[in-house]
Amino acid sequence: MAETEHINSRKFKEVHVGLVVLFSLLTLGVYLGYWFLSRRQTIREYAGSQFIPFKWWRVFIILLTLSFLYKFFGPIFLTPYGIAIFDSIDIIFSYYFLSILYYSVFRLRTILEEAYGEKLFAPWLLVLFHVWYIQFKINRLGDVDSNEKVFAPQMAK
């Protein structure tokens, strides 16, 4: 009982999954970095000794924002040679971004599964849907926690 109350006190922000998908697509991935940074305190409360590289997420938000601006304004100001250079740099940063995204997602999976003491996530869904799937599961865990609070007095009778 004390463990359940402790988990409920460390609650993740619930956001509709459709909004997370929409913001991720509209911002070309910048929102994914914001998602991790906005939940930093809650993750640290869960994590204990686990580690998600939040400093790197700050760096990648800046790089993703620059990449976002480059996609729209780069061809206006750059020569074909400059575009080729920036495209190659952008590809390199994209691979680094994907690596930190999947590293963080799987670390968060481990943190949450250890906190709840059960297997919550399917690894193949994490690979396909990353943060969107985690947000979906967080929303479901919030529903379960609130249902337990509602039905707990009835179950005691």
C-alpha cells in the first residue's frame, strides 16, 4: 500500500496521445525533446540511480530547432554547395537524435517497469511509436491509479 501511494505521488503529466503525435509532426521532432525535458523532475523522482541524459536533450532541442529553420529558410539563403554541406550535417545529427531518443525511451521503460514491478511495455511498440506509446501507457496508468482510488472504499466494504 505504501509503495502504491509513493508511485501515485510521482505522477507524470497526462496529455492526449493525438496531441503528442500532432506536436511531434508539426515541429519535426522538436517536441520530443521538450517532452523529455518537461517531465525531467518526475523521471528523476522515479529513477533514483537510473539515468536519462537531459543535458543532451537540451542540445538536441537547439539542433532540432536549427534544423527546423534550415528546412524552411536554408534554400533561400544558401548556394547548392552550402545546401549539400548542411544536408550532410543534418543527416549526422538525425542519427544522433534517433540514438538518444531510443536510449531515453528504453531507459524510461526500465524505470517505469521497475517502479510498478511489472512488465508494462512491448519493446516492438516502443521501437515503432517511442514517446507516443509511452505517453499512451502513462495515460492508462493514470486511469488505473484514479480507478483504484475511486473503487478502494467500495472494495473495503
